[in-house]
Amino acid sequence: MRRQQGVALITVLLVVAVVTVVCAGLIARQQLAIRSSANLLGVRQAWHYAQGGELLAKAMLLRDLRQGDPRTPVDHLGEPWARPLAAFPLDEGGELRVRIEDPSGRFNLNSLVRQQQANLQAVAQFRRLLLHLGIEKPYAERLQDWLDADQEISGENGAEDNQYLLAQPPYRAANRQLADVSELRLMLEMNEVDYRRLLPYVSVLPEDAKLNVNTASAVVLACMADNLSPGVAESLVAARGAQGYRSVEEFLGQPALAGLGLNGQGLAVGSQYFQVISEVSMDEHRQVLVSTLQRSNDGRVRVLARDLGQSGLPLKPMEESKQ
């Protein structure tokens, strides 16, 4: 009898132990599910707040367009869209920070090839940019080969599939326009140091996008001609003042450009393309949305691309982009 009672007691203890383990597992799974749902909710909230920053930028760019002549817009760094915006506090205790930049004020890498033909003027400008930045490698010829559709090497220092197939792992030249500036890292012998030097001064836009002389830095302006030094380009930046140049003719009429033989081809005083950086910080969540917008003269602002892959973009004052 006592043996049967002992066996029954052990059985009860085993059942209690099993039930305890099962309940603990259920509770752990429930806690994990709750945590996962909270994380998903936080990510969705951050995403919607980031989209709100994009909508704010759209509204500011449309207001800026309507304040002037939509057919001939003038965009400069003294306008509200270009000024640093204060952080917007969020109900959850975080903040939303928004910055609008003008990629038209940088050298357009896609301009090296236009209608499947080498744009020699843009190639020469890119060479000057490399020279001003102290970069000695022949990236101009290699970028030209990266963009064009053929397999013919440009000059002595170009690179096509034959060179890239020797890499480990092997790959081919894109033979198309760049979709993102980061593709520069795939070019032959492009290292991190040279890439970081180029990054503040280059952009990726349609091949026919024009350079906005009202938002371009002195380094980019100095690339327009052989005899245009960075010091002279600094005087051009200073001469545009708080309101910018009102026309390309006004810019070309500056005394510093006399005798350089520049024309207005590829230049503008307004911009069609803008880059919006929306950064949301909320508890443990951080979301960075980089949106490329096109503002057309018909009063519309279109989203051309969105990038959520940025781990972090330190927001800098707009004045730093003038340097």
C-alpha cells in the first residue's frame, strides 16, 4: 500500500513538473510575442513619422515653387527649405529631424555619358574635381567605361569586363547609369579614402540634369574650367549673396569668369531634384529615410526613390554643405 502511495506521489510530482515546464514555455513565448509586436509597432510608427518628414519637405518645396515663377525657378541656400530645421518632438518622447539637400549643386556622375556617347566636357570636369581633391587615380576614364554600353576601353586607364573579371569575386562593369553614389565603390581600385573624399561633391541624377550654380560649392564650381582656381570659385560663391544669382547670364557675367570662355550649357539657377533625409529617434528605434524627389514646373513633387538602408546619417547644418 505504501509503495502504491509512493508511486502515486512521484506521478503527481512528475505531472506538476511537466505542467510547470509547459506553462513556463507558454509564458516565455507569450512574452516574446508581445515584445515582437511592440517592436513591430515601433518600427511602423517610426516609418510613418519618417514619411511625415518626407511630406513636410514636399510641402516646403511646393510653397517655394509657388512663391516665384514656376517656369524659371531660382533656388539658393538662403531659402527656407535649405535652412536647418528644428527637431520635431514626438508624443512617444522621441524626435523627428528633417534635412533637405540639393544634389543639383554637386557634380552629376551620370553626365559623363550622354545618349550613349562620351560627354567630353563632363569628363574633363570630373578630372578637375579629382585633381582639386588630391585624387590621382584615373577614375574619370573608368567611370566613363562603367557608364557606357560598349566594351571598348577609354584611353589607357579605362576598365571594362576584362579587368573586373580578374577580381575576387569576379564581376562585370555595369554599362548603365548609376542608381546610387555607392556604386562608385565597385570601380576598379576605388578605395574607401577616395570614395569618402568624393562623396560630398558628387550626386547621381539623370544625365541631362543641370548644375545649380546657386547651391554648388566652390570646389564644384572650380571644375568648370582649367583656369578657374578654388580661390576664384570662392569669390563666385560670395558674390551670389543671400538671394543667389537670378539668371545664368548674371552668373556668367561675373568679372571672375571673364576670358574663361564659359557658356551656359549644363548650368542653371534652379533645381528639379532634391534629397530629403528624415531621421526618427524613438525609444530604442531609429529610422532613417532618404528620399529623392523631383519637383517639376507643373507644380508636382514626385518621389523617385526611397532608401531605408542607411544605418545613420549625421545631420549637419546647411552651412557646412557650402564649404
